[in-house]
Amino acid sequence: MWDPDKYLAFDDLRARPFFDLVNRVGATRPRRVADLGCGPGNLTVTLGQWWPGAALEAFDSSPEMVAAAKEHGIDATVADVRDWLPAPDTDVVVTNAVLQWVPDHLALLPGWIEALPAGAWFALQVPGNFDAPSHLAIRELASSDRWNEKLGAAGILNREAVPDPAGYAAVLTGAGRRVDAWETTYLQPLSGPDPVLEWVTGTALRPVRDALDDADWQAYRAELAPILRVAYPEQPDGTTWLPFRRVFAVAHKND
């Protein structure tokens, strides 16, 4: 279960990769723009502002996120990205921080690109920080004797969840396609008590939360918090710096 309020607690920092991604999409007057995994809809709104003449298609697998998107004025629906196929007039597809949750997503990409019309753009962005101290701590704690029985099958993301930019380029490249793939590490300035714990609570810890009752959830967080404080120490000015690697790929089908 996703918590839109927790996810939006860092909405300004989480939004930057989205805008860096969409800035590389060269569509001018798309007929339809699809947002695969729209989340709470706060960024989907900007797609409608970017391309006001386009039909806006948005969905998410989380009913809670879809409800939040509707509050933002987005006519979103509940759907699984694995079941999606582009409508014939889909000229732009954006999927932002979603596909890392879909283990077989690399197998989906060629079919999606092939089904898009000539001139269409496909843009994806996924986190690539699964070897970061935060995620290593989450996995190591989950596999400890204390938690392994309850969290061994929780679906916690690992380093195999996404390839590097070259891996995406290899999958997306084909006849009549141009691919732009890159990565960026953002240095996120966080503040407040246990800010890295709060950051990962909105995303990477979601499978842990789903697997635990309230008491165990609080106990797990209490064990994880001091590990993250050591890995990401607060600076004298009160800032905690969180390096956050992101992987991007944009494919354009030639007209």
C-alpha cells in the first residue's frame, strides 16, 4: 500500500529527475500523452500543462495513488503497467520511477516501442541506487535472523532491478529509432530527524511496511534508523546529504 502523503513529503526533490527526463522529449503537438505509473498525479498535471492539446492518459497500480491523482484533477485509473498497450494515437509515453517495481519490464519495452506510431517518444526514468548504503542496510537488516522469516519474500528491490544506461539503450535501440540514455547522481539536501529514513519510507521501504504489522514496522524502523544515521551523518549546518543515482532513457521513433 502506497502512502501519497509520505511520498509527497519530498516532492520537490523527487520531481527534479522527472523534469530532466521530460526536457529531453522533443514532441511539439502530441495527440496523446500517457503517464505509466502516475503516482499522486502532481507531476502528471505538468504533462497536461506542457502539452495542453493532448489527451492525457494516466494510471497507477495503487488505488491510494489514483485517488490522490484524482484530487489533482487527473482522470487516472487503477491498472497494471504489464497489461498496458499504447493506443494508436500515443505520441508520448512517460514512465517515471515505476519500472524498477516490475521485474520483467525489459521484456515489455520492445513491444511498447514497436506499437507506438512513427514520430512517437518513449521516456523512462528509474532509480539506480540499489547498491547505496541505504538499500544495503534495508536488505541486510531484512535478511537478519530477527527479520528474515517475515521479510524474506517481501520483494525488496536489489541491484538487479534495473540495468545501467547502456542496458536500456541496447533494449530500446532498433531500426528507425534514436536513443538517448544517461545517468545522474543527485545530491539531495535533507533535513530534520532521521531524514534518510523518512525518504526511504516513502519508496524503498514500502514492501517492508506491507509485510509487517504496526508493532513490527516500528521495531524495524527503530533498528534501521541508527544504521542510516551513521551512513548519512548530519552536517554541522543540519543538512544530511543523500546521493541518489538515477538512470534515464529516451527513445524516438523516426517519422
